Amino acid sequence: MNDRELTLTDLLADPMILAVLAAYQVDAAALEAALSGLARRLELARPAAGGGCGSTVSGARGGSAFRESLAPRQ
């Protein structure tokens, strides 16, 4: 099994993902654009000295900032 992380492009090319998106009438190109834009904004918001992949946006409670941004609000 390959241990590399999948990219957004890889995920959106997967037939199962495309089937789920089609079932929910989600435009794959629009989703990719929205998620890429969010990733860019999070990258810009991260402190320059803060580190590499997996670091959080300033003020976040830990874990992946991207993953937290997708979590339902309580």
C-alpha cells in the first residue's frame, strides 16, 4: 500500500468521490476551488515561524487547522 498523502486533485479524481459528489449535486471544480482557496487563506494566516504541515492557525486548539475549519460549529 502507498503511504503518501493524497492531494485534493487525487481525491477529486477518484470515481467513488465523484459518485458521491454527483449524488449530492456538488460541482467538483467549485469544491476544489473553494477548498484550495481556504487552504491558501489558512496558510497565509499561519505565523511564519509557526512551522510546517499540520501546525494550527494562531488561536486554534490543536490538530489540523484545515480539519477544524470543516468541523460543524457548536
